[in-house]
Amino acid sequence: MNPYENKSLKTKGIKLLLLLLFPLLFSLQSYASPIKGDRRTALSFGENGEYLDAEQYAKDNPDVLEAYGMNPSAFWSHYLHFGIKEGRRAYGLDAASPEAVAKLKVFTVAEQICNDAMSDREKVKAVHDWIIQQTKYDIENQRRRTIPEDSYHIEGVMLKGVAVCNGYVEAFDYFMEVLGIPHEVVVGKSVGRGGAIGSHAWNRVWIDGKWLSVDCTWDDPVTEDGENQIIDKYFLRTEEEIAGNHITEKIFKNYQNRKVKS
């Protein structure tokens, strides 16, 4: 046999093997975790800051330590009144509270529905759709004026699957924190059917060099038969695009220092 012919056959065989293995290798490709947030942010402060990690706050903020001494209650007050606005970090120590359990679940879900190969726009869409698929608007309690506290918060979405607008907002906001996507909470008024005006809250994210609004609540319509639907009429819209029925009053860097019941 011609030795060159033998070499050619071997080369063809290797190429064929690589072609057969490529789909398998591609399917086994692992992506880096999409998680950018600090899991310590999921832990609860307690009702009145009793679970604030005072030692960490003092370590991270030596100017506050110098001003107040080692005073956990003063640290908590400082964080609420100044620290949040100034972008300072604070951490809780309680991992067992419903809020902490809900926020830790966000980390788990984020890793299931997103990966680091996705664009920020794709990650935002994955979160938007997941929240709507997993959550029902608490219309019955709203009609009866008996909305439970959970429905106003992240626990409603992540643990109960039932919420009103503020619950949707808190869940979406914390997902963005976990994924490292710049985010803000918008509080204002909405204009509903028949021109009725009520308190409302929604989110916005920094995508493609501009702030774009996301309203998971209004993209999760209440249907007569209870069927779950996902729309994207209020997904990544400019303020001008939603100005006809969304009136901005205040913008917050995160949800944790404000509460809107709507």
C-alpha cells in the first residue's frame, strides 16, 4: 500500500471521529455561573435590625465606627437613613426567615434559568418569564381588601406564587441584584381601565446604554379562566413608551428601603 495513501486514510478517520464527537462535546459544554451577587445579601436583618452583621458593617465602614463606636443600633439607623442612599453594603445574619429563604431561592433559580453565555437582555427575559409563569396576581384578596403581607413582598412570588405589584417588583429587583444587572425600582401611579388611577410600582434595568422599564405585573394579565399568559407589552420599554399609563414619581436604587402597597 502506498504509505501516503495510508496517511491520508488515517487523517480522514480522525476528521470523521471529530465530526462525530463534536455534537457530544458541545452538549457537554459547561457555562460559567451567571451569579454576580453576594449570597450574604440574602440573609435577613430581622424586624428592627437585630440581625445586622454589626462587625462586618464596622469593618466595611471605618468612618461610621469612628463616629458611633461599636454600636449596632446606631449602625442600623445609619444604614437606613444614610447607608442605602450612599450605596453602602450591610449584611444580615438570619438565614431562616421567610425573606432570607425567598432570596436564597433566587440564587438557585437564577442558576437554573440563566447562564453566563446569555446577554443581559436574554437574562432579563428569562427572569421576566419565570416570574410570570410562577406567579398569580392576588386578585381575589385585592377585591376583598384582604391582601396578606406576603403578597406585597418577595416571599409572595418566591414562596407562595401569589403577589401584587410590589411583590413582583421585589422579586425582579433581587434577581437583577443576583445577576449583576444594573437595576432600579420605580414608584408612581398607573392609569387603568376607565381611567382609574392607583399606586403602582415597576422596575427598570440598564440595557444597551439606557434605562428600560419592565412591568412584570402588567405582563401577567388576570384572565377569566385563570389561564396563565405571558405577554411582553411592558418588557424593556422606554419611559416614553409607557408614559400613557405609567406615571413616575420616585426612583429607588433597590426595593429594600421602600414599600408600596398596590
